Amino acid sequence: MKSRFITFEGIDGAGKSSQIAAAVALIESRGIAVVQTREPGGTPLGEKLRELLLHEPMHLETEALLMFAARREHLAALIEPALAAGKWVVSDRFTDATYAYQVGGRGLDEARFAALEQWVHPHLQPDLTLIFDLDPAVAARRLAGTGQAPDRFEREQTDFFERVRGAYLRRAAADPLRVRVIDASQTPDEIKKAVEEIVSRSCFK
């Protein structure tokens, strides 16, 4: 079976991260080797850049460039070798997140984003992307209930997350064969069922 690259996306607090384990378990139950990773991060250098991106104030274009720098390292050191070896890769965020947060949320020029995307991974997009869609007010309540100190993205106001959510939905509408939207207001069991159905239907062929 062909290797697959699957990404999970959504605003902070949408609950996507808790569903990744279920998807990985489903894939592994078919006897398939899976690499689970995240962005920003995924490599030693990427994790160092993650700390900067999540906690240090910076110019918008610096932020975007660091996101794509971490992604280029992630692709070269982990994602591309894993796919070449026949493994599947499941990532918590990829380039759709940069479009949603930096273009949608922060107002990065879309042409600059497109140029970076074309430069960093011109011939690679995920085979399947799951966007967990949730009202930002509900997501904020979920985050507040975790008791964890928020990073600088999580500290943004509701209108920022409204823009991020809108950008995610535009990205989904532009590529409906790759991107599937899941209603993240459902119960965890309902969401898990939806994830498993989409992954099975889209990837096990």
C-alpha cells in the first residue's frame, strides 16, 4: 500500500490532538508503520524553533519565515525519508496552519505565503487533511479548563481565532478532495468515529 501523509488541523482548543492517537492506532491495526510528528517541531532544530515561535514576540514575516524554516528541516529530516521508506506520516499541523494563522489570523500577504509554500514543498501536499472546526468561544473555554499556561497564540482574542477559522474553511473549500472538515462540537466518541471513517474511506485503498 502506498505511503500516506495525513495532517490534523484546527484552532487551538478544537481537540484535534486528542484524536491523533486514535488515527495512528487505526493505521497500525492494519500492520502499517506510522511516524507521528508535529509542527512547528518534529526535529531537534524544529523543536528549538517551536519554543521561539510559541513564546517570543516577533515580526509577522519573521514568524512566517521561521515556520517555513522549521518545515523545510522537518521535511528533509523526517517526513520525506519516512514516506520514501513506505511509512505513513501523521502530523499535528502542516502548511494549512500557516495559511490559517499567519495569512488569516495575522494578515500575511497571501502571495508571500504562496511563494514560501512553493519554495519549501513544491511537489508535496498531504494526502488527507482533517480540519477540526469549532466556535472559537467554545475552544477558548476548553483551553481555559486545561489549567496550562497559554502560549502567545493561545493568548490571542476571539476575533483572531474567528479569522483563523475562516481561513481554514477557505482552504478546505479550495481543495475539497484533500481537506475534510469535522464538526468538533460533537462528543469525543462521535469525532473519533468520524475520523476513523474518513481515514478508512480515503486512505485504505
